[in-house]
Amino acid sequence: MARRRRVALIVETSSAYGRRILRGVRRYVHTHQSWSIFLEQRSLTSRPPQWLEDWDGDGIISRTTTKQLAEAAQRTKVPLIDLTDRHGTLGLPQVWSDDRAIAQLGADHLQERGFRRFAFCGFSRESWSQRRLAEFAAIVERPGEPCRVYESPWFGKDAHPWETEQARIGEWLRTLPKPIGIMTCNDVRGQHVLDACNRMDLAVPEEVAVIGVDDEEEVCELCDPPLSSIIPNAELVGYKAAELLDRLMSGKQAEVLQRTIPPLGIAIRQSTDVLAIDDPDVAAAVRYIREHACRGAVVEDILRHVPVSRSILERRFRKALDCSPQALIRRTQLKRVKQLLVDTDLPLAKISELAGFKHHEHMCTVFKREVGHSPGAYRRKSLK
């Protein structure tokens, strides 16, 4: 019986990206020959185990490759696939997410929503963040409208304390023209920006729309409002890394030294669910509707909040959004009804209350007229 190849997976288990990479490796191994795998719980900033430098194994897939580990792999001739995108290349076969395609997707998403001014919030001294910034800025910059940038260290002794960092991001946000579309280098940075927007009382997404990267669902859904995020194909990164390692362990050459994997798409959440609105009164009204429609707000409530007449507000709404304030209230309420029908087993009377309807019979009538199905039928269809 042939000896199973021994493979070390130096991949962080603390992030969704790392766990998806491991799923991709698992998928390859389960459909090809089995490996004897070393894996431990670790974070992205953990250093590789010291013993790897003299390890008598068959192959390594690493997300925390150091110069010393790269030199050790070259010296011992143990194949090593480098997934580390934090510090540039080390002359090893590598499989990375395609940062250019990620930046393009983020820029397209914000531009499609009507934004014409853009900013990027990233981490300094992180190669992947620098690449995304450079590509994003190259796409969105135009004469008279540069891409505004905020960067600071992510890890290490130079990283700012939380309150200091949030104050600095808030001051940066205050200086930006509005409305503005902001791409952040990852979801952690997106959460930083959204928290700072809340502290500065900036309307998201009406004044500031924010999109992150990685689709870390827990992070995105804990943001207020929930964060839209680009979905990298980390599972395919893992699969291709395992495929390439298998090839090298079999004595074959790598067909290409560097391979990049494009993202899957965007998980659209509330932080970019808007069209850019230059009219400040309309933007204020939209924000009021977003925050109060499901509390039973009506147009008269908006007029007490926005100092214009009903006819002027109606006219400006149709110019900016091609709908009336009342239509946007109904749209917001029905969106909430759909979410509650799919995500909960609450009775219709409770859903009606949570969506801002006075009577659930009226909610059912409006829902069927606008959606084409009764609430019950919509719920049953979503569960199939």
C-alpha cells in the first residue's frame, strides 16, 4: 500500500476566507487521492510553526509564508504553494484572489448606483489592500475628481487604538464630498467605516454608500446598516492550490507561477441599496423613510422632518427616484415583510405590526397587489 503524502495546511481558520480555502482543499482531496494533513487552529497573523523549516513532509499550502519558510522550502525541495498576499511575491508558485477584478466589481457596483465621487479606505503596508486601492483609483478617478483615500496600519505596534482610529476615520468622512461611494479593502474595514458614519450621523447609504470585500456574513450583518460585500472565490483558490501542489508533488512543473481567481459576485445589502441622490432634501426624506417606514410613518411625518411642501417633495422625488414618497414607504415596508416571511415563522399579524401596517388584512391586500402572491404563498415558495 502506497504511503499517503503528508501535507501541511498553514491556513487561518479564524476568517471565512481561510475556512473557504480549506473547503476547496477538502473538495480536491475528496475527489482525488487522500493526504495525511496537518492543520491547526490559527489566525492570519500567526507565524508558521518553526518545525516547518526542517519538516520532512511532501508539500505545504501556506497563507502566512515568510521569507525564511520560502528559503527552507527551496532548500529542502518541499513543494510550497503560497497563498500569502500580504507582503508581495516570494518567488514561489502562488494562487491569489484577483484584486484587479475585485476592484472592478466594486467600482462598477457604485457607479451603477449613480455615484460620481469615490473614496477608498484600506490598510497601509498590506499588499492586497494596496493593489485594490491602485486598481480602484485607476477606474474611478477623472479630471477634478480624485479618489479620496484613508489608510492606517491593521496590525502591529503602529496600529491605532479603536477609539483613536474611529475618530480619525470620522474626521476623514467629514471632509468628503457627498454623496460618495466608498470601497473598503475588506469587510473589517467596511465595519470601521460604517461605525464611524453612525458616530458622525451620516446617512448610509444616501450620503455615504459602502462596499467591502470577503462577504464575512457575521461581520456584514452586524454592521448598521448591513454591509454589501464582494464575494471572492476562496474555495476555488483552495482547490487550485491543492491541484497545483499535487502536480508538484508528482514531480511535474507548474504550468504558471502566478494564478489569480476572479470573484463570484456581490452580496448586496443595505449599505449600497440606493441610488446616489444629489438633492439634500430628497436624501433626508429617503433616510427618514428607511428609518421610520416600518414604524408606521406616513408622508405627513416626512414633511415635518423635511422643510418643503408636499408638492415640491413629490416633484423632487419623481425627478430623483422616479417614484413618490408614498411608493417608497410601501416598497420599504414590503421589503421588510418579505424578509420576515423568509427568515422567521412569525404569524402574519406580527409581521404586519413589525412592517408598519395597522392591520394585517391591509398588509395582505397590498402585498398580493404588488408582489403577485399572497404572503402565505410567498413564504411557502421561499421554503421549497
